[in-house]
Amino acid sequence: MHENKCEIARSGLKFYSSESDSPVEKKPDPVIESASVAEAHVKDVALPVEDVSNKELKTRIKKYFEGDEEALPSALEAILRRKLAGKHEETDDELMDELDVQPRDDVDDEEFESDFDNFYSTDEDILAVLAMFLMK
């Protein structure tokens, strides 16, 4: 329980705290604090999201499956934008069936997961990055 005592003196008011076990206060972790702030912004603000057409998404995904690894971020961005727009739930399922998506043989899952873990240590890190991306 935090309790303040107030003493009136000639120079004004003085505040004393009865809760001071240590002279140094703990400061919050800035990474956790920024992730919490970013998460709060995402929850409180409806951000406009540019929609991606079926044709554009299909083109981006096909480009990746034809061997262009550089197309993966673009395809994932399109999927995320469509998900956030909330307009294509049924058509996305149809599109995936149409593309007959199969796992790529030339991707090393362990290497991918290791790289991902090196970039983002917690779910809060991922949320913070996502929130910053959406606020652009």
C-alpha cells in the first residue's frame, strides 16, 4: 500500500512516502513498455488498411512458388492486409485451393525458425514490430 504524508511548512507543501525500501526505484523495461504502448494503440485505434485484390495476391504467391524468395515478404504483407481488412475470408480459402499450395522443398525449416527466433525473442516483440508497420 502506498501512503503519502503531507506536512505544511513555511515554504509550502512537502510530501513524504512511507514506502521507500530502497533508494533506487526500478525503472520499467523500455522494450516491454514500448510493446505495451504499441499494443494499446493497435487496440484503441482503427487503422485504415489498404486492401489487396485477389489477382494481386495470386500473382505475389505464384511469384514466390516459382522460386523468387524475395517475393515472400510481399506475399505475406498482402495476406496480412487482407486479413486486417476482413473482406476476403471465403475468397482466400478458395484462392488457396485454386493455387494447390504445397510446401517448398528448398526451405530449411530449422534454419527459418532459428532466424526468426534470433529476430524476435517474444510475442511482444512481434506485436511491437507489427504495430509499427501498421502505423506507417
